[in-house]
Amino acid sequence: MKKIDISKWKEFYIGDLLDILNGAGITKNEIYNHPGNLPAIQSGKNNNGCLGYIDEEYCKSQNYRISDGMCLTVARSGSSGFVAFQPQKCVVGDSAKILQPKFQANRERLLFLRVILMVNKSKYAFNDKVTYENYISDKIKLPVLLDGSPDWNYMENYIKNIEEKISDKLNLLMTPLI
């Protein structure tokens, strides 16, 4: 894969791009006792941090933080700084935060942003927690339009291009040899 020239990219504060929403304590017992279709996210790297699926109405009755829809989540502790893509609405526990987009989000844009955010993961050592204050003031570099705003279409097309190349290679592997 060719190297990307990021010399013309611009720095943005994470807090200008994403709302950072704290979670609340969700236990495995609650997930077990109130099963449903809403992913319950904590700080783990495995399975995008999903502990299981819980009932949305139960979460609302407990005033748990539920994302508006597709979003990113970041581990607050444990796997501090690990960012996961959540393809649907989710609820987060107290060891994770919702990163709710302030822009017109789609799958590809969020996947691109996830990769960029993961570059900052090393800032959060195992014993350092991701806090609201330090995460909103963290900076990332993104491709920009002439007016200096993020070039979301570039990011979207970049991910689509990668997926297309990978898909072509996978199809070649799956083609039977004669």
C-alpha cells in the first residue's frame, strides 16, 4: 500500500468532532437478568468491548447512557484508549465512553476516524484512565478541504477503496483452481 502524504492535513481537537459521553455501571448480572438487543459496551478489546446484549427499556429506566446510533467507543480504563466501532446504538458501562459524532457519520467515516484515534492509544498507559478533560483536548490530524474543514468524503472513499481491494483479493482466494 502506498504511503499517504499527510503534510497538508490539519489538526483537530477530538472534542470538536465528537461528543464524549460517560457511561454508568452496568453489571454482567444486569445483562443476564434483562436480556435484549442493545449491545452493552465496556473497556475490553475483545468483541469491540461488548459484554452482551441488554434490554433497551431497562437501560432507559436506569438512566444509562445510550448512543444516538452508530458511534465509536473508547475504553476509559483497562485497555485505556482502545477505540471500537459500534455499528448500531449501544449502551456503555462506567469503563467506557461513547464518542458520538458531531458530523454526518457513516460506517466508513467512523472506521477511518477509529484508525486515526487509535494512534493516540499509546498516550493512555494501562494505569492512565481516559478522562473527559484529557480526551476532548487531544488532537488528531485529518485530511481537509480548501476551507480547512475535515474532508469526510476523502475518508469515506479511502475506506471503501481498501475494502474493495481486500474484497478482490479474498475473491481470488475463494476461486476454485481447475
